[in-house]
Amino acid sequence: MADISDRDPLVLFMPSGKRGRFPVGTPVLDAARQLGVYVESVCGGRATCGRCQVSVQEGNFAKHGITSSNNHLSPVGPKEERYDRVRGLAEGRRLSCSVQILGDLVIDVPQDTVINAQVVRKAVDERVFERNPAVRMCYVEVEEPDMEKPLGDLDRLKAALAADWHFENVEVDFHLIPKVQSILRKGEWKVTAAIHKDADGDRPRLIALYPGLKNEAYGIACDIGSTTIAMHLSSLLSGRTIASAGTSNPQIRFGEDLMSRVSYVMMNPDGREAMTIAVREALNTLIDRVCADGEISRSDILDSVFVGNPIMHHLFLGIDPTELGGAPFALAVSEAVQVRSSDIGLPMNEGTRTYILPCIAGHVGADAAAATLSEGPHRQDEMMLMVDIGTNAEIVLGNAARVVAASSPTGPAFEGAEISSGQRAAPGAIERIRIDPVTLEPRFRVIGVEPWSDEPGFAEASAATGVTGICGSGIIEVIGEMFLAGLISEDGVVDGSLAERSPRVLADGRTFSYLVHEGSPRILVTQNDVRAIQLAKAALYAGVKLLMDKQGVEHVDRIGLAGAFGTFIDPKYALILGLVPDCDLAKVKAVGNAAGTGARMCLLNRDYRREIEETVKRIDKIETALEPKFQEHFVAAMALPNKVDGFPNLEAVVKLPERKAGADAATEGGRRRRRTRD
Amino acid sequence: MADISDRDPLVLFMPSGKRGRFPVGTPVLDAARQLGVYVESVCGGRATCGRCQVSVQEGNFAKHGITSSNNHLSPVGPKEERYDRVRGLAEGRRLSCSVQILGDLVIDVPQDTVINAQVVRKAVDERVFERNPAVRMCYVEVEEPDMEKPLGDLDRLKAALAADWHFENVEVDFHLIPKVQSILRKGEWKVTAAIHKDADGDRPRLIALYPGLKNEAYGIACDIGSTTIAMHLSSLLSGRTIASAGTSNPQIRFGEDLMSRVSYVMMNPDGREAMTIAVREALNTLIDRVCADGEISRSDILDSVFVGNPIMHHLFLGIDPTELGGAPFALAVSEAVQVRSSDIGLPMNEGTRTYILPCIAGHVGADAAAATLSEGPHRQDEMMLMVDIGTNAEIVLGNAARVVAASSPTGPAFEGAEISSGQRAAPGAIERIRIDPVTLEPRFRVIGVEPWSDEPGFAEASAATGVTGICGSGIIEVIGEMFLAGLISEDGVVDGSLAERSPRVLADGRTFSYLVHEGSPRILVTQNDVRAIQLAKAALYAGVKLLMDKQGVEHVDRIGLAGAFGTFIDPKYALILGLVPDCDLAKVKAVGNAAGTGARMCLLNRDYRREIEETVKRIDKIETALEPKFQEHFVAAMALPNKVDGFPNLEAVVKLPERKAGADAATEGGRRRRRTRD
């Protein structure tokens, strides 16, 4: 490289903000590469793939000391002109491989370049990530064989990859060895090589080879949940999500929750294999669906990323999960795993690899790692709490200085199990509810029905679905509202004395219930229902508190509620019930399928793989079962919202009832449960 | 490491001759490691595997300035005593892991340590190589799982491999991932890991895992010849050859010689696959045989090395060899190939790899590379010629400064094809012959028959086999003897005038034949037979001369004759015929199956893989078809022994006939053939 002086043009790349000075005449693509700015390119600077498009921001950027202008780029040359004529180039777009720097520039690298791309059917997630996929498409022109230099065809291909793409010492997938000669001849010595290189130190690996220019490549990212499986198909070149699909996890027929599946393996000699086959079959069906939807072939999928909780992770990989069923909850493998997809029964392209994120601990899986990557507590100064609530709650708390993680055995109450009128979130389920504190009358909203129950037209609108039960988010709200209306005490006791005031308070043996809806079925909230929610939320809160103790903090700055449950609950009610600690309500957010987002990040940028691997190594794992203070936190958290912790942020928005006397909840809470590990 | 002074003990390791000073108290094994002396060890210094045995040479080694004594080793400690009691330690042997340096030492590292080893059935080759196999057996004790440190079982195993064996960042073969937990528990956290690491820069790879101490590992080395396949089973730990087996190449049913097999592929859509299946089936049968002979299981084979000529190499790997059938004779792959053995249909251990040596050029294969490695022209100052004679002769010429290689299309005459009485080397074939120059009467020896034909008892002894033909080495001798006896001229013309002197010279149309044996069949050497041998030897000699031209040399210092043909011909007759250039007869040697030896070297020491890869890169390949001087050399070489080149070394031992007039051979030699490439 020539010596650079202050007189050389200053070039700033957006959105990365990377900048540097380059001699006049430097191709923009080279400048980007030198600064480590990722700009896709398949054709290797031949102006045929169109992947390296950039645009120039015009104007005076005083902050950067740059006056940027399209005139500071070399004019359109014959190669660019030809591309524009044949393929079309949008207004203002230039091919960075073919255009040179003449003066100061602010250059936009579009993160969603769509070149010859599929129609985007579903916009799953609007987030756009900087890309650096593990698989690169590399067009090369290979020297023809020559008797004087008897190097093999494959070896001349490797020489071209080293010369044009700086991929030295390429390893070759065996399945390609018998095919190389015919592909080279079919492409008349012009081929596109798919090179897989995950980590910087890895040897690059030739995983697929195409005659001519192959200007597209795809990948899938998938979150294997115990209940549902979600898969996204993305272009590795544009980053766009091309198709998405979901299905319920067929392992449900072996056991509703995780521990019943582990039991199934322990009881049945072929149980592990049957569940591995079941999940892989479901995944293959999803792959077929996203391929059909995206109008591509399975063999066009060149990379894949999977996440899941530890038991899903093990069953997916064909590992017996029995060890995860009891202390010390030993994972077979905790670090990230990279395998050939065909080895795990997911044939795509023969050379496709599958990357599986690391697990954090025996109950905190690759899904929690992916959610951490997505929400990035380790990237921010604020102390962030992230909870993913399932049968086990996975809890991560931290900031850039330190991240701690734990799981807490909440049991299935939040999913509607153990609740007398509980049900899955489906049409007919009550999902929203308000109780008038004076009349104690409820009004509610049912999934699939537009009007509230006290609005005109409700009866007609709900005729089709009926009112069939209460889903998870509805249960949180109804107990929160009962507490606000004085129907239950701080200690969770349904106040029987109110039976005099309202026909909805009904005696039920020695305890009382609240009638939400008189119909078929009759929908009640019983004392046992309240207790089940108290036990679940106390377990969650106690886990969070242990992590706060480890961090030495009294409050958290930000809360992310992950997963389906997190998406639908109203953060206000989560605080009223004391599921999570007090926090500025504006900073309590549902983060959706953060695990799926983290998987997509790892698919589109291999640097995220290193980021989460390093982060997981640094995360301190807390085993709640071993912590002496768990019991104390659990007992305090049985109260609504909490026996000892204040909720000032909540009280600024919601008037909480005066504290009443009562102690039974606290003693009952002493019944320590570890449901998922029995 | 502590500072070393001249006062510290001086330790010399034999046979490597590596030496260094070490502080008193340094374990001998550590000293060896620091000097790069390979001493096997499986148990990692626990004195249980017994692999690291050494002995001390007693005495004053003035040349090295060392007075060495067993007293300069620490006394037998409890660990060594226990090993001796339980397993037995030969007189004078010590466990280098458990014994410390107290003073100056000359230490012998036995290269053939036999520890708990199989009985050696066949001593194939007495050569002993320094060992450094690509697969190491590593015993480790793994930390048990701990809730406080939720690292996976596999990850703790990896940590142990890094701590005890310095194998960092181990990759894990996928098939092991589901098995790790049960193996660790079965071994009570003590396991032996088989680590495959080929090149220094490669990531080490866990390919097999055993509960407890696994104190043995095997490998196979195999030369796939177009006619025969030879396989050896060796202990990777002791280096000993445990068993050997050979079989004929079943591809023979698709075509006797290489080019007819290529033609078969070109003519038959399934031809390539059928031949790949055939050779792999034969290899699997051989693997079963060496395993049965060595009393081991296929899964105990953890590494394998294969060599073969380019067409065998391609068919073995499942590559269509059609491109090798015509100019520019493009190899699909020339560099060394490393694959999973199961990927090429050779299931051994699931983790076993197969290494295939590089090919030198389109007609100079991995077998020639292996022979080069074995004979080492590139390691010596003398100019060495190595020829492997088959349908194509592979020729390598060089020394430490430069090595050149070529192939020459000799055709099948040397194998007895195209010769009227030619046959394979089998009982009944004439293999030795002498002709009395006065009487012109022959005496010969037949394979499987002890007496010569003129000795008492020959008729009885040969009754069973009969006298059925002449094998390759017999043909060389009979033509050489005919030349010495004056039966044929320098130009290869059978002298018809001698019919007056001997009833054995018979008219045959316009030419004459020599009757070797009157019987059934009648064994003659015809004028056509002589011509066929002349054409073949002229092609070989012309190829050698081209290489000598490239090297700028007039003579060679040493000649190695490889392969079965090379083993049986008498070097003297090779010179009389002018197959190879003049050379000190004492330095013309049969080198046996040098290709198989090279394969075994690569099996037992991965450094040899690098050596031959680097050497092959540096070898200059000569394409004889492109060399203008080939024709001139060929014509001169049609004469016996040569029209222009002198054979002073030969003439010092053998009186060659006076040169006679005659020119027809030279003109006939103008018929340039490239039999194997038509």
C-alpha cells in the first residue's frame, strides 16, 4: 500500500462509521475491505454480480470534516454501464468494485441490497444486521489444464481461490472431488465456489461448486422450542428473510413438558431415537415449506443455525438427555457445535453445515444464548434483565461489565396448566380482563373476538368461538386485577367476606373462587389457581433476585420479556403480580422470539458466533438449587407484588391496595418445588 | 524452563542423535519432547501404558564427550516398580516418564518397542522408521460434572486434552457427540482419546474415545496396483507390521491394462462406478483378512494410507478417469487427499481417516510419489534413477538439488503380453536362462522347479508344472543372452545364418526364431518378440534420457528398480538390453514394493506426508510427448544396448559382442507408439 498522507481523500463508510484515507484511484470495494467494512461481492470485481452496490451521501458533513459528492467518484465506466444496461442499477447506486475514489466521500453500504432477489413474502423482523456470513460465494476463472504443468483441476481451482479471494489452503468437501472436473468443463473454467469459513483461524472449506456465476445462496435459522418450532429462510447475500414457517413440536406426543420427555427417554429404550427422529422430521417438513415458499431448492441452502433449550438441543443432536434430568444436570456438550447437516438427518446441499449455539448451563440453553445475543445485555451499560418464561424460566441479567444467568423452575402454571380454567392461547381464550373495584364485575376480551365482553355485539361475535378458558396472559391479568380490586389479599387469599357484596365470589369448600364468566364451561379463578401462580412467580422472582444479589444491584434498568408468553403479557400486570422486579414501565418490553433473532444473526454474520461463544464463556452461571438465599427470596416473593421489595416505578402509575394482614402464603411458600427436576 | 549451564547433564538420544543439556531431575520423557525426539506415550506419564520405554548405553562416548551410566538415571520408583510387577519390564528398560536425569546419558529410544503387542506373523520389511503417527492415543482423567461449573462433559474432556496433552481447540467428530457421556461414565471419568492431527497447523480432531486406558491402535497402508493390491496392517504405537495381505485387482475383469479400463469407463455408463465398487470390495476383503490375521477388530484401525497410479487413484476415489485417457491428461486432483474412510466405502473405525499421497503428474501417480519417498532421491547427493516398470514406466531421476519425473509408454511387453511365449510369473514359467555362445544350446530354470533344465532330476521336477512360457524377467534374460551369444545383432535382428550351425534357429517366413524348449507348448523367441522388447525398452530408455538431459547429466550414480518386475530381473541383463543407462552394477538394486513402503512411512510418521507433498511440488514433470528429443533418444535406444551411449561399467563385467552392421531397427523404431494413450 502506498504511504497515506493528510492530502489523500477521506472516506467514511456508513452505517459502520469506519473511515480512512486512501490514494486517489483506489476502488471503493478495496477501501471497504481494507477497513473491514463488509461489502458482498460474488464475481470478484468483474462487475457482473451487482452485489457490491453502494451509494454516496451528498453534502457537507461538518462533524466528520467531509464534503461528500458523487463527483468524488470516478465516472461510470464500460463495465458498470454494461451492468446497468443488462441488469439495471437503481438511481444513485454504483458498483463499488468498478468505481474509484477521487475525493472525500461518505458512502452508504445498503444492508438490504436486493439483487435479482426473491419477492419478500413475509417481513418477520425488521432488524437489519451487519453481514459477514460463514459462507461466501466466490466466482473464479480457472486456468485450463496444461501438460507442462500437470497440476490437477481441483488444485488449479484452489490456486484461483487463493489468488482472487485470498482463501489459502482450501479444504475440499469429499463429495465434490468426483464432480470438480465436469463442473469446471460445464462452466468453461468459470465457476462459483461456495467457501465455508466460520472462524478466522479455520481453514476455508469448499462446500459447493457451480458452473458459471451463481449469484445467490440461502441459509436457515431455526429455534426448536419444546412447544413450537420456528424457521426462517434468509438470503446469505442480501440478508433478507425470504420465507418463514412454524409448526408445533411433534415431541409433544411423547410428553407435554420437558421433564416428561426426559422421563419418556428413561422409560423407553427407543425413546431418545424416536424423539430425535420426530423433531428432525418436523424440521425437514419446515425446510420443504420455506423452500416452497421462497421458490428455491433445498440444495440452495448452504448454511444453517439452530438453537433450543438444553433438552431440545440434545435430542436434536441425537444425545440422550437423561443426564439433564437430575443433578448435577450435566450437559453432554456445552460449547457451540458445528456439524454437517446431512450427519444430523437434515439433507440440504451436500456441503451445508449446521451451527448450533452454545448452551449456557444445564437448564439455560442455546436459545437463551441466542436471546442474549439478540438483546445484547453484554453490549450495554444499563443493567438488563431478560426472562424467557416456559416450564423453566431462563433468566439472564447483566451489562457490559458482567452477565449472570440462571434458570428457575416455574412449572407450567404460566402456560395455563394447573389452572382450573387455563388453556392455550387460542380462539375462545380470555386474554384481557378488567375488574371494576366497586362492583367487582369483570369485562374481558376473547382471542378471535373484536368487542370486549361488555360492548355491543360481543355475544354474536363470540358465538363461534365461545368463551372457553383463560390463556397465560389472561391469567396474569385476572390475578392482577383481582388484587387491585381487593378480591385477593397481598398474600393471595381470596377474600370470602366479599361474597356478601358480589355474587361472583363463591365459596368452594373452605376457600373462595371468583366467577369470571357464567357459561359452558363456567370460568372461575379458584384459590388454588392463585396459589399456583404465586408459586410460579415466586420461583421466577427468587431466581431474578439471586442474580441481582450476584450483581450487587437493587434494581434493574431494563427488562426484556422473551418468547410467546412475554409477547402477550402486559408489562404492567407482570409488575403488579411481581413476576419481575420494579422497573420503569417504558423500559419493560416484549422482545419477541429473541432466540430466533439471535439464530438469524449467527446465520448472517459469523462474528456473532464468536461474540456469543465468548459471552457464554464469561457468563457466570448460578445454580438456584445451590443458593441458600433462594428460600428467603421465594417466601418474600409469594406476596403480591412482594413482601419486602418496593415497586416505586409501578406505584407511580398504578395505585396498589393498602397492605393487609395475612401470613399463610408465606408459610405455604416454604414448600420448595423443583418441578422440572423431579 | 530453568537456565541451562554447561554444568547441567548432557543427554544424547539415539538413533536420532539429538542432544541437549537438562537440569538434574528432568524426566527423560520431558527431555525427549523438548528436543523433538518422538517417544510414544499413551498414559500421559502415569507409568501405566509402558509405551515410553528407553534404555541407557553404558560407557564412555568420547566422540560425544559423554560418560553414560544407568546410575545417571534416578532409581526405580514405586510407579515403575508397579509396572514391572504387573506388566513386566525387560532387563535394562526404564519408563522414560518416571525416571529422571541425574547425569550425562546416552539414551536408546527403541524404534520397535513391543508392548502387549500382537505376535508378528510376517516381517514384510525390516526397515524401521522414526515414528510420529497422525493419530495419538491420549489417556486423560476428566473432571466430573459440577453444578457450579456447568461446562459440558465433552468440554471438560477437551479441557483435559489441552491441559495434559497440549491439544488445544480440539474438533470433535460428530459420531462421538452422542456417545461421550456414556463412555466417560463407563470409564469412571478416565478415558483414552484418539486424536488425529495430520499437519502442524491443523486443529486436532477427536476421532475415537475409549473408556479407561486403550493401549493400542492400528493403521493400514495399501498400494493399489493395476494388477495386484498389497496391504499391510501396522501398530501405530510400536510401528510393527502385524499382518500383510495381497490380492489381484478385480478391475482386471474390466480390462487387463490401464487404458482398457479407461476405455471401459468411456464405453459404459456405469463403468466408473462398477470399477470403484470392485476395487473397494477387494480392499474391504483385504482389510478383513489383515484384521483376522492380526486378531484385531476393524474398529481398531484408526488411520489409513493409500497409493496408486493416477487411474487407480481416481477410480478408488470415485473420480471418472476419462480425462486421463487423452491429452492434456488432466488429473482431477493432484495434491494429497484426506477423507473420512467411511466416505469412500471403507468402514473401519467411524472416525478413521484415509490419506492418499499426491500424484506427480497425469501418468506419474501417488505410487511413484510413495516410491520416491521410500527411496529418497531427494534426500541424497548421488544422482539416483528410479523406474517402476508397468504398462507405463514411471521414471524419477534426481538428488537433493533437483528431482525430475516422467512416464514413458512402454506397453505391456515387459509383462509378457505381445510376446509369443510370454506369460505371467507363475509355476512353469522360464525365469532364468543361459545360452552357450558356442553350441547355442540354452539351459534355463523354471518357476517352482529347483534344478536347472540341464541338471539331473529336471524332467521329474518339472513334470507337475510343465514348461509353459517365459515370464517378464525370463524375457529380459533370453534376449540378453541371445545378444551375448550373437544370435541377435545390435539392431535386434535374429541372425538367420546361424540356422546352419544350430537346429534351434528356425526360419519363420522372412525372419528367424530361436527355439528355447521343444515341448507342448513349443517355446520360441521370434523376431517379433525381440522387436516388441526393443520398442518397450527404447521407450523406457528414451524417457530416462530426457530426464538426464533435464538434469544435465551423462550418467547416473544409482538405479532403483521398483515393483514386481524390478524385483525379479537381474540388473546385469537390464543393462545388457539397455533398459536403463550404464551404472556401477553394485548400485543397481531392486527396491521391491517401494510404493508400499512409502505408504507405510506416511502411516507411521505424518512428517513424511509433508516431506512428499513438498517434494512433489518441487519435482519438475516432463511430458515425454512434448519433448522434441524423445524421437532421437528412442531411435538410438532401439539398438542393444544402445546405438550411441556407452556402457563402460557393464563392459567391465560382461564382454559385449563386437558391433555389427545393420540399420533396420533404427528405421522401424521411427514408428512412434503411445500405446497407453490411444
